[in-house]
Amino acid sequence: MQNLKIPLTIKESLRTNFVIWLFLLIGQSVFFLVCLVLTLKFKKNVNAYLQNVLLGIGIFLPMILIFISLKIFNQRMLQVDKSTTLLEKLSEFRTASIIRWALIEVCLFFNLAFVLADGNKYHLLLALSFLVFFVSTFPSKGRISTALELSQTEIDLLNYK
């Protein structure tokens, strides 16, 4: 049996980006709410030193990962060949976005795991901030056209109903 590759249309490619982003957001939100309920319901008595160490890790490791995710995303966007088709550019955008989203998700999950480990509510605040940051990466047409530096013709194709 042949492996048939069905080409996506521009609209399907945009929808795919949105669906991936949406389901990642739903998963992160559900886990955040579960951790919030567990933290409010059960109190943990943990060594203050351990709480401080986990808080330090929960702040600095995610900041490094956020920096790396932004750097990777920007580098991948700069490497996109301007002569390729719009669908190929959208595919590159999706790949770079998935890498960025994965690294943001790691930041959020680290802090939620630390919440479960030590019950420190500061980790919830950090996790919430990473969730908000994730929401800010919504793959809108404007962000896509800016990131890919699309020509006016490509922007018109992107906005075509």
C-alpha cells in the first residue's frame, strides 16, 4: 500500500496550528486546576530549605527554558526560506511553535510538580504566569505573518476566506 501524502490547504494548516495550541492549553489548564484543588485541600509540611531550593529551581530553570524557546523560535523563523510556498512556511511556523510550546509547557509542569511536592503556593503563581504566557502565543494570522515576514500577497492568501 502506498503512503499517500495529502497536501494541506492554507485554511487547514491554520486550523491545525490552532487545534494543537488549543489542546495543549486545555491539558495545561486541567492539570493546573487539579493541582490547585489538591493544594487547597491538602496542606503539606515540608522543610523550609527544600521549599526554598524548589522555589529557586521553579523560577530560574523556567526562565532559562523560556529564553531558549524564544531563541529557537526566532532562529527557526529567520531560517525560513522566503522563496518557499506559503504552506511550507506555515509548516515551519508550526514546527517552531510546537518546540516553543513544549518548552513553555515544561516550565509550567515543573512548577506544578513542585506544588505537589511541597505545597508552596508561589509555584501556583509561577505556573499561572507560564499559562498566561502560553496563551499569549496564540497562533493568530497577524502573529504568523509577522513571524514569517510574509509578503502582501501571502498575507492576502492567509486572510482569504
